[in-house]
Amino acid sequence: MGQAQAKPAPGEINKVCPISGKPVDPSITVVYEGKTFAFAADVCREKFNAARENSLYHKLGGKAAIDAAVEAFYVKVLADDRINHFFNDINMNKQRRKQKEFLSAAFGGPIAWTGKEMRTAHANLPGLNETHFNAVAEHLQKTLQDLKVKKELIDQVMAIAASTRNDVLNRPNKAK
Ligand code: HEM
């Protein structure tokens, strides 16, 4: 992929350091996937770089790979009569965008999830149950297999998906 990136306008750069939460020093930046991130200190930039390099997000292939996977995933979901009725009145462009953002953040990508909690997002889906969740998980797994993602990484993705199960199904979380 081409690395030449246009310089962002100053207003487009974050003002709060994503690592420390402190105001940024605009001279301490890194460009990742075409987006400039600013930090409060060098150590924050190093932590950010290390987190990205080690993330499942990066190992899966970053934004392009996750975007492509979510597109293919919803083709399967919408073709499945066990679950497609849940999406009848849903704006699917928005849904695809949100799912890309959610999964990217859950896999350790550079941008935090600012959408709804999973419990709230799925609270108004009457009849949503275990069978539906399993169907969605099945499509996610099959999508990644189709895209020839390594089994080890698919297992990590499926563990993250499974961790949302109680929230998506609005069941109590087990006591720790
Ligand atoms: C791995 C499990 C799942 C994950 C990670 C997930 C993720 C998400 C996300 C990120 C949103 C958008 C939240 C927002 O608007 O901020 C969402 C909404 C939604 N999800 Fe899921 N979901 C999962 C399972 C399911 C299942 C099993 C179904 C039904 C078969 C489902 C149906 C929906 C619907 C219909 C919406 C739109 C709700 C609305 O806009 O009112 N999801 N989900």
C-alpha cells in the first residue's frame, strides 16, 4: 500500500493523548494507516507503537482486512433466514461501519470504541437468543476461514466474540 500521506489539517489531529489522557505535544506524532495520532510524550508514542505492532488488529491485516471481513460477514448474515429479520429496519451502511469500528477497537486497533455498550445495543431485539448468537458467530468464523486467516488468529477473534455473549443476549454476567 502507498505510504505517501497528505499532511492533515491541524484541526484533524487529536488534542488528548490516547495513552496518557493528557494534552498532546503536537510535535510528537505518528502516522498510522494514513491518520495522524499525537501524544503527550515520547514514551506514549512508543507504547502506542508497541501496542499496535502486537495487536490482533495488526496481525489480521489492519483496517483494510477488517473492513473487507465485515463486508463479507454481513453478506452471510443477511442471507441467513435464521437471523436476517433482526436487520429488516436497520440502516446497513451504518451497521457495517459500526461493526468495523467495534471489532477494530476490540482487536486492539488505534481508535477507541465510542458507540453503544453491547448490552444496550442489543436490548431491543425481541426473541434474540443463543441460537441467533451462534449463527452470527458461525458466520464470523466462516468469513475468516474464507479469507484464509490463520486458525490461531481466528481462535482469538472467536474468543473475543464469545466474550460479548452475555451482554448481547442481555443475560447476567457470572459473578467473578
Ligand atoms: C459477536 C456478537 C456481536 C457483536 C460483536 C455485535 C456488535 C454490534 C455493534 C457494534 C452494533 C452497533 C452498536 C451501536 O449502534 O453503537 C450492533 C447492533 C446490532 N446488532 Fe449486534 N453484535 C453481535 C451479535 C448480534 C446478534 C447475534 C444479532 C442478531 C442476530 C445482532 C443484531 C444487531 C442489530 C439488529 C443491531 C442494530 C440495533 C439498532 O440499531 O437498534 N447482533 N451489534
